[in-house]
Amino acid sequence: MGQEISGTRFKKRDFSQFAARLTEETGLLASWFRTDSLSRVHGVGGYELEAWLVDRYGAPAPINERYLKLLDDQLVSPELSQFNIELNSTPRRVSGDALARFQQEMSWNWDRCRQVAAQLDADLVMIGILPTVTDKMLTVAYMSQMERYRALNEQVLRLRGGRPLQLDIHGEQVLRSSHTDVMLEAATTSFQIHLQVAQEKAVRYYNAMQIISAPMVALSANSPLMFGHRLWQETRIPVFEQAVDIGGFDGAAFGPLKRVSFGSGYVRESLLEVFTENLEHFPVLLPVELDPEPERLSHLRLHNGTIWRWNRPLVGFDGDGTPHLRIEHRVIPSGPSVIDNMANTAFFFGLTHMLAEQQVAPETQLPFSVARDNFYAAAKYGLSANVTWLSGRSGKMTELLEQLIPLAREGLNRLGCDQTDIERYSSVLQNRVASGQTGSIWQLKHLERNGGDLCELVSAYRENQQSGRPVSAWPV
């Protein structure tokens, strides 16, 4: 979905031609899997950090077109709304001082981006859902001026038969809202981690990421509010799922297989199963004319970009043109700070490695349905969630994390990461669990002790974010 398209109006033949190309490219990818033609490069990581442009009062500032023109940086791009942007990283092999280099790059880019925002009397905030965004702001009037987003909006509504998208979230409070566009998605900003995986390791790594999604979302929760309502600890999850609520073909359009979901099951033989599911179960949304060379997989990659699994396999290309596999971990919200983002990243890389490389495949120890239930429980209740782990034992998420943080530390050791970095990020995570203060908990505490002024909440949040301290050390 990162690429621009040339128009928003499509004819029936556009869909049939795109579907034919998609079928051809899926078949080609299948042949690459059969002949082991995919890259053997493994363990290269990267990230995408989504953020909010805000005005002096902490309200969304719909200025991303002016802002990006002034910034002039190819690693920073627009998002769905005019008040969101995305910062991308340089890919690096996860070993040595890679974690420190990721943090240096993020800090430098973040500071520069904030300096440019200041020239427009604005600022940047990394947070899952900005508390000051209102229902009335989430309309096509504030959609980024790009054809791909307008086309996406039209096609989602076409597949819904013109039916409005319904937001219905039951948490500490209840929120209901109806929208005739996909702009609810713009309320959710995330910190997405990528990991390139060798073909022979891809199944184990993908399944491991599914399993660790529950502790990841609980540990990183930073979206407790939407339109002033106290909802889930990570309200991003239900908002995104309901903002693009469409499913499969014809009668399955409103069925259980959704375009935003935890997925339909573990992968068994190869990641090809996911791309085959894309072809067989999800109608084309954007039937644009792309590179006719099937080896570029242009149609397959665009189609995959319109299906938002919380763990999404991707196909890319190495520098020499060899096709490779990456997995995008999408469950983590943006923020609360640079150091928190990097601690979450370290936890993800270390824990994924330990589970994927253990002798007994963890997916044989935990049914997919339980992994999925864990994920939604963690999104709703955060550190207080009750979950079931590989041993079959159920308990509090905090108790599980006390076991998983040392496990992630060992994974980073085995990856050859610098010991100083391992200790730094492990300490951030341990302090967060010990204090019980995630970004979501801090926001709720602040509201409870300082009243319901959402602008004041964002102001205090920005001040703490700019301090560089991890969220566990933020005062209320």
C-alpha cells in the first residue's frame, strides 16, 4: 500500500486483468518455494514508526502535505490522514550494535522531524491513538491527497454494498460510532517491526510471532482512549479491525475471514499458504496497472498490502534482485518514547529467536485458538490479562513477562547483540513490568488524578516523551 496509483475509477475488465496477473504471480511464487529459489539471508531487521502531527494545543494538525514537502526526506512518507506520517529505518542485521544503531537513527530522525514541524508551528507525537482526535475529524476531508487512499475508500464501501462502517467497542466504557468512509483507521498509529527470514526458517518464525503477539501487545499498550472513552488497554486493535470491516468473496464478504485479523491459523508447510489464501479468499481492492513483468510480483505485493494481518508476510528483493521473505509485526502501538520503542524491538527480536529456534516447535504446544484468545485478552486487559502459555498453565500476564524478559535477553545473547544494549533494554522492560506502568496505564492515571482535559493530557504526554525517559519513570 506504500505506492501511489494513477486513478480511482475501475472497470470490470480491470478487476479481471488484475486477477489474472495475481494468479500468474502466485503461481510463480509457488515455483520459487518448490525450487528453494528465495533468499537465504536471515535476521535482517527494520521498523516503521507512525506518528501524529499536532498543533500547539495538542490537537491533530492536518498539514502532512506541507510538512513533507518542507522535510524532503525519502524515508518519511504520508499516511492515510493529513495528520499522520511514517518514519522508516535503514535495514540492519540483528547482531552486534544493531540495536544501538537503530536507536541512534530513530532519535536523530525524530529530532530532525520535530525541528521541521516547529517551522510550521506544529509538533510530532508518537502515540497509538491521539486522545484529542475527534469523531468529526475522521472524514475524507482530512484524507491525504493521494489516489491510493481515495481508491481504497471507494472499494471498501463498494464491497460493503454502501453500508457504513460501525465502530462498536466494549471496554471500561462503550463506544459506538458510524462512518461512511475508512478514516477510522487513521486514528491508529503503530510501530511496525520487520524481520527478513530465510525460506527454511520462515514457518517457525511466523508461528513464533503469532504466539508472542499477546505479550508484545500487553507490554507495549499505549492506546486506552478513543473520543474520550476509556476502552481497551490497546484500543488500536478493535478500531483497526472495525475500520476496514470486509471479508472474502460474495457470500463470505461479511464472514469470519477478515482483511484485518489475527489470521486463520498457523502456517504448516510454508508462507506460500498465506499468499494462496490471499488469492483464493480476498477480492481485489485496487485493480491498477502495474509492472507487467511477473518476476516483480507487483500485483501480488499490492494485493497483500490490502490485507492487514497483525503478523503479515511480505515478499521483497535483496540488493542483487533475489526475492526474499519478510514478516511484519504490526501489533505494537507507536511510543511512548524512543527508548520504549527500542526496548519493545529488542524484546521482539530476542523472544522470537528463542521460540523459533527451540527444539520443540511452540505451535505444537499451544493451539492457534489459544494464541488468538491470548492476543485479544492482552489487547483488552494489558498487563492484567489472564493468558495460557506453552506449558498449558494459565496465569497473569505480569507473571509470564517475568519469565519471558530473561528469555528474550538470552535470545539477544545468541544473536550476538552487544551486552550493554541487552542490559539497557532488558532493564527498561523489567522496570515497566515492575512498575505496572505502560503508556496506557500512565494515560489513565493522569486522567484520574488531573481531570478529563485531553489537551492537558497530550501536553503532559509530550513533555514526558521529549524528556527521553522510559514510560515506567514518567511521573503523574
